[in-house]
Amino acid sequence: MTASTLPAHIAIIMDGNGRWAVSRGYPRFYGHIRGAARVREIVQECRTLGVRALTLYAFSTENWKRPDEELSVLWTLLRKYIRREVSELKKNGIRLRVIGEWSRLPEEARRELGAAMETLAGGQEMDLVFALSYGARAELTDAVRKIASECEHGTLRSSEINEATVESRLWTSELGRFSDVDFMIRTSGERRLSNFLLWQCSYAEFDFPDTLWPDFTVQEFRRCLERYGARKRRFGGI
Ligand code: IPE
Ligand code: IPE
Ligand code: MG
């Protein structure tokens, strides 16, 4: 994989934890535990390869519909991940960001996430972005609200609104020139976006491996990247 065929921003919908567990006779939460272990490997691999931004869909606005017991396992796993990984992430120059309505998360999870983001704020090598309580429609609605409010206050004129105006009000704006997704992977064979990064994926390449997230190895990730490298991205040109 050469630098020119390596996606700068990879987004992953980590799907299939529940099915992985149930097909083995385990409760669904066990799939989340096994899935969390994969996060570490994929983050490390992206950093080694020189990927600039990795966005992981960990929890959608729609996932609030799930039973409380499942949600509490997810928050516990998130906190464990942060505690275990912060020093390694720091050593590797990785900056941690969160997109989504994460003020809805339980307080301890928010506190630990906030502290980890502060610790990792100086990371220059790669952005690791967790999408937590994230929904693209909520993000776009929020951007519209911000723009409308600026117009109301007279700090923005409607005639000046362009694509950059919208982009800079999205939650991904901190990623700067890497905010567009180059490569979107969804595991588990589902072929849908489930409300993930609608604006940012306008020109993304997509890959849908059948593998369930807890089985998604670095080797398989590399095969996805090879398929990406073989694509011709034309962006409307010839
Ligand atoms: C993805 O796995 C993880 C989260 C949504 C938190 P799922 O829990 O959706 O697993 P399946 O799709 O039911 O197998
Ligand atoms: C999308 O997966 C969200 C995450 C993987 C975090 P879901 O499993 O919630 O999506 P649907 O319900 O299959 O569309
Ligand atoms: Mg799912």
C-alpha cells in the first residue's frame, strides 16, 4: 500500500457483535466485549500505516432503543477501553475526538472521555474519532440550527452560505481537510449507512465484508484496503 492509495480518512461501522454472540450461544453483551478487543488492533494498524483519521461508529442515536442492560455494558466497555489505552494512544501521537450527542451518555463515561481527550489533545499523528450517540441527521440539523442562528444575529448573510459554511458547522469540522471520508467499511454484511456521516461520505468508497466485527482481523482489514487501492476514484471527472 503506497501513500497515494492509502485512504486518509477511514470510517468503520463496527457491526455484528450481537449476531456473533448469539450464534455461539452467548448473550449479546459478550459480542461487545469481543468486539472491543478488535478496536485496539485496528487503531494500531491504522496508525502504523499512516492513516490520518479513523472514525469508529460505536453507538448511534437509534441505539438508545436497546435494553438498559446492553447499554450499560457498552458504557462499561468504553470506560475500560479508555483506561487501558490512553497511555498507548498518547505514546503514538493519537488525538481522541468524539462526535455525536455524547452529553446523553452517563456521567462517569463523559468524565473519563473528557479527561482522555484532554490528555490526548496534542496528538499530531492521527485522529481517532468515536461516534457516540451519533446520527448524521442530528448533525446536519444542528448545523442548520447554528447557521440560522448566525443569520438571525446578523453575523452571517444567507447569500454567503456555501458548502464550506455547512462543512465548518459539522461535528467533524475539527478534522479539517481530512473531514471527508475516503473509505467506509461496514462489517457483518449489512449494506446500509444507518445514519452515519451522510455529508462526509458523499464521495467515499464503500466496502461491506461479511465478517462480523468480533472476527474482523487486521489481515482482513488489509484486504479491504487492497480493494480500496484498486478502485478508480473519479470524483465526477473522466
Ligand atoms: C454493533 O453490533 C455494535 C453496536 C451497535 C453497539 P450490534 O450490536 O449491532 O450487532 P448485531 O448487528 O445485532 O449483530
Ligand atoms: C449501526 O449499527 C450502529 C453501530 C454499528 C454502532 P446498527 O446495528 O445499530 O444498525 P441497524 O439497526 O442494523 O441499521
Ligand atoms: Mg447491528
